[in-house]
Amino acid sequence: MTSLSRRAFATAAMTSLLVSCGGHRGDGQGTTARPVGTPPPSRPSANAARALGRSVPVRLRIPAIGVDTPVIRLGLASDGTVQVPPVTANDRAGWYRHSPTPGQTGPSVILGHATVGAYGDGVFRHLARLRRGERIVARLENGTSAQFAVSAVRTVAKAEFPVDAVYGDVDRPELRLITCGGPRTGDGYRDNVIVFAALNSAGH
């Protein structure tokens, strides 16, 4: 990342404690649905792939939960938090453009809605159903693909969002998928669902 991108990424890590879904921001209150934990240590496995060069993601597929979505670019909102995708009938996931691109060393961050208001289910509605080892494929602008394997799935209260685990430095290419989850609280959700994944292959 450039020095400007690193600063923006650090800013988001400090301020983006709530991830909004369905066009509404949750109140961030309540207890954790599960204890806040950290993902497994970032240790390259025998089948870990080498890091890729920078190329913006354009599509995301998660076969186990039927996700096949275009990916748009997201920046920072006026309040310093990470933007979320717009609430539309054709819901799409969004890549936070100040994070590494999928396949680069570091945590690439992609957000999506669980619900999109009157339009119904969001693109990441079933994210919490993912299990360790399941496949996530990011199609990149340069025509290559980065394939990840799920390493952990966490559901945490928004008030206790694990900033370091999501945005902190890692020494291999990893992916973070984030949406809302848990019970509804007023006009939002109490929790966030976070999927941690590591690169295991790349190709055309």
C-alpha cells in the first residue's frame, strides 16, 4: 500500500467499530453473541500460495452459500468509518480500497449487507454458515483469480468489534468478509459476522 493508503487504513481500523447493514446503523449495544476471539495464528501452510501483485477485485464467488456478486470499491464515509455498499435491489459486495487487494500480503477487506431494507436478503445474508476450509474466489481486474480457504468465522457484538484481528498486519495474503448478524435491535443488527480466510491458490 502507499503511505496515504496505510494512513487511511489505520484511520478506518481505529474508527470503524460499527458496520451498517440494510441502510441502517445498529446501536452497537448488547453483549457478545460469542466470546470475542482472535483467528488462528497466521502461519503459512504447506499449500499456501505466494502473494500476488496488486489488482482490484471485480467479482466474488462463495460456492458453499451461493454467492456470485460483482465487487464495487468503497472508501471512507464523512465520519471516518468505512463506507458500506449502497442499498439497492441488485445488492453487491464492496472492497475497501485502502486495504490490500485480494492476494496481496495483508488483510483484504470486503463488506456486504445481510439485508437490504425492502429489497430483502443481502448478498452476505448467509455468511455465518461458512465453515473452515470452504472456498472463496476473488476474480481480479487483471483476469486472474485469488482462491482463499476459510480459516475462522466469528460473530461478535458491534460494540466489541475486534479491530486488531480484522485490520492488523499479517505476513501472508488474507481476506476478511464482514456483514451484520445476530438479533435485530431497533433499526439494525446487534452483531457483526466476520469471516477470516487465507490464500491457497491463484490462477487464470
